[in-house]
Amino acid sequence: MNNTTRWETSSTSDESTLSTLLSTTEVANNSQIDSSDEDLKNAGEWLWKIFSLVFLVFGLTGNFLAILVFRKIGISKRPTLCFLLALSVTDSVVLVTGLSRYWILNTFELDIRTLSNFGCKFHLFVIYHSMQYSSWILVFVCIERVIKTYLPLQFIRIVTYKRVYISLIILFVVLSGVNLHFFWTNGINNFTNGDCDSLTDQYHNFDEFVFVFIDLALVSAAPVVIMFICNVLLVRALRSIQRGRASMMHNVMFRRTQRVSVKLTKMLLVSTFYFLIATVPVSVYFIVDSYAEGDQHSKDILDLVGIITKLMQYSNYSVNFYMYSMANNNFWKKLKIICGCQKA
């Protein structure tokens, strides 16, 4: 065998070995990625199984107790309690319709949205509507607190049971109109392959690239801005009270209510901040998810991020009751009476 033949044979052998090594490395890398993807999916499932149940029990218990207490106090005598009663009911609807779906899906591999075409449409309408409704009830609570702080003498005349009731009805109707499109844009057909999803390409583009921004504005962006402004005004009023800048007449009134007002104002600041970190990330996730492109591994990572942001959002509906009731001493007195811990 001449030198040329030997060199060609050696070269061919080296190329074959290199090709085998590269192929083996690629298979190993793919295997590692597949294993990593499976770990990400398992982690997501366990997050839903554990935290969904915790938030459901924690949130529904608190909201149920709140409803009992508010009925005991009497919302007709204290119109502003209408907001907190509506908040407790709405948050319970969010937890039952939204969080329970994810728990059932990841525990029993059953998606309740796919049980019927109408169920798909109705579930989407209820979950989006109730989340938006809850956000704006919190806005109303902040506005009510600003009115009570800056116009204490006119508060009873401005904030009446009738006006609170009408404002909640108007808000409910407006948000119903915003979300009514789910009854014809989403459902189950051949285009969705049996899933609860957009019924056509046009509706899909609307849901992914238009409504996602509308929902962002209604669930978090606009409420956060308004609540932030309200809290700035409340902080200014709080500082004015603490520095003794109020008139003598106001000092007499504030002496009675200063402790409660300060407590509630601080609670509103905390709740506004928590509302921000709980609702904004998931809205941003939905926008990113609409435009994101990449391999399956990248999508699985994004899905896990989405699960975490969704759980953060649902935690907000589990703690609203505890945050807003902690500043109300009368609430805890009535709760102790209902639980038999204190005599009426």
C-alpha cells in the first residue's frame, strides 16, 4: 500500500471517528435536554398541586369568614363595607373558577374547560371578568379612603349605600361588555383540536396581540396607577396629621380616628405594593408568551416562569381579605363573636 492510499485510509478513519463522536455527543446533549425538560414539567405540576391547594384553603376560608362578618355588621349601616363584601365574593369566584381548574388539571389530568363548548366560553368569561372586577374594587376602596381622609365631614353624604351599590353594578356591566367577546371568539372545534382556544386565526391574533394588552390595562396597569396616586395622597395626609398641621376642629376628630386611619393607610400601602408585584408579572408574561419564539427547552422554561407568575397572581386573591380586615377592629370583634370566642 503506497503512502497516498495509507493517508486516505487514515483520513477516512479519522473522519468516521469524529463523526461518531459528534453524533454521540449530540445524542447525549439531546438526552440531557429531554431530561431537563421533563424536570421542568414535573416542577410545574408540583407547584400547581401544592400551592393551588394552599391558596384555595387559605383564601376561601378567609373570604367565607369575611362574608359572615360583613353580614353580621350590616352593610346597609356601613356602605363602604359593600366594597369589601364584593371583594370577598369576587376573590372567591377567582379562586374557585381559576385556581381549582389548575389543581384538577395537574392532579387528575382533566381540563374542565374542555368538558363542553359552552363551559369553555363561560369559564374564560368568568375568570377574566372576576380578576378585573377584583382589581377595580380595590381601586374603589383606595378612592373611598382618600375621600374619607380629605373630606371627613362630607364623607357620609358623598359615600352612600345607594351610590356604592350603583358603582359596583356599573363596573360589573362595563367589564361584562369588555369580556363578552369570549362567547364567540373562543370555544372548542376542529380548529382548536379539541382544546379550549381561539376559534379562528383572526380571533387568535386578537387574543394574542390585542386583548392581552387590554387585560394588562384592566387587571394591573390602570389600577396600579390609580392606587399609587391614592396612596401618595394618603401618605401626605398621614404626615400632615402626625405633624399637627390640622385645624383644632380636625384635631378633635382625628384624635378619635388617628390610630385606625394610620393603621389602614399603612395597610393600603402594603396591599398596593403587593398588588403590584402579584399582578404585573403575569400580565407581562402573557405579552412575552404571545411573541416568544424558540426551541422546546426555551418554551418549557417560559412555561415554568408563567406558572410562578400565575401563582403569585392567585396569591393576591387569597390575602386580600386578611390585608383589608386587619385594620378594622370592629371586624375582629364580630369574628370572635361568630366563632364563640367572645360574648355579644
